[in-house]
Amino acid sequence: MAIQLSTTVRNARLDAVETAIGTSPQLRLYTGAVPASCATAASGTLLATITLPSDWLSAASNGSKAMAGTWSGTGAAAGTAGYYRIYDSTGTTCHLQGTVTATGGGGDMILDNTSIASSQAVSVSSYSLTDANA
């Protein structure tokens, strides 16, 4: 039998993720496939770096946390976004990573457009974290 957690415990774990990463983290969008882990060096071309709002995720509810505020920035290079990484505010430690797709694509993070050009506006349309073990 799989371990099951209460919604209270799942919410606490998700809120701890945001606390550990801290306020105003950096979101980086890259071309290519997601590296093996956050400890693995980033690969592909860095397309955009977005400083997220101070309070960047909503309070956890029902085992899930959604993006809070506006997540937007400007393209620094041209390419097709394939994955994202979220770093602490200093940009030195990767804490989260996952796939990127356009609306309807089913990625971990949804962008308004995955085809990014230099100086183009880039916006995250949807992002959430869901804790397992329900």
C-alpha cells in the first residue's frame, strides 16, 4: 500500500518549498531537454531570466500551490523554450525544474508562447505545484 498524507501535511510540505527557495526567486527559461536533476549543469540556450514576485506562489490549498502575481519578462536570446529552472534570488542554486509548453501542451509550466525572440515579451500563463501521496 502506498503512503498517504493528509491535505494538511501536503499543504505544509508545499509551503515549505516556497519558504526554502525564498522571496523574489529567478525563473530561467532554456532551450532543450530538462537536465537529469537540479544539481546537473543547465544545458541549452538561456532564453530569458524573470525575477518572480516577492510572494510568488499562493498559499497551499488541497495539496496544490499556484503561481501568484505576474510572471513576465523579456527574451534575451532566440529559441524554443523546452524547460525552466527556478533559482534562489541570488541565482546561484537551482531548486525546481521542469518542462515548458505553450497553452494546451501539458508541460509543467505553460508559457504564452514557447518560441521566444530576443527582446520579445515572455509571460507565464500557468504554473502550479501539486504534492503527491494523496
